Amino acid sequence: MIRDIAEKVAGGGIAISLLAADLGISQERLLHQLEMMEHMGYLSRDAACTPGEEMPACACCSGCSKKMGDMPTRFTLTEKGRRLIALRLE
């Protein structure tokens, strides 16, 4: 399951609901898995958008309705996570 999640995260941004459905698990279980993977060093977490200094909403796209302080979270693979995926390919 950890490798499956890591591969999906490596593929790019996807909503938690869609990722959970794709993996056949609940959103709550997926969030627990993501937090566990972050704790284990496979993932890092950061804001998905960076607000512009002159804009009250995020600057990642013209149609974003998120306000500062209410940004979505993005998980990215760490070097350890990338090695995990590489093990499957060998």
C-alpha cells in the first residue's frame, strides 16, 4: 500500500477523494497512511499554493478561490520515497 500511494503522489497532484477511490480505501484511512508516510520520511508536506504578496487569494491560478491561511496541502516524495519507488522498478 505504501508503494502504491508513493507512486500516485509521484504522478502529480490529485485530490484526496480521488486518490482514496482509486486505491479502494476511505479518505480517513488514506489521510492516516499519508501522515504515517510523512512520519516515516517518505513524504513531505507543504502548501499547494503560494499566495502573492499583492493578492488576497493564492497566486497559483487565476480562478483560485482559496484565501490566505486556507491553502490546500500538497504531499511530495522525499528522496527516501523516490528510492522506495525505484525498488519496485528493479
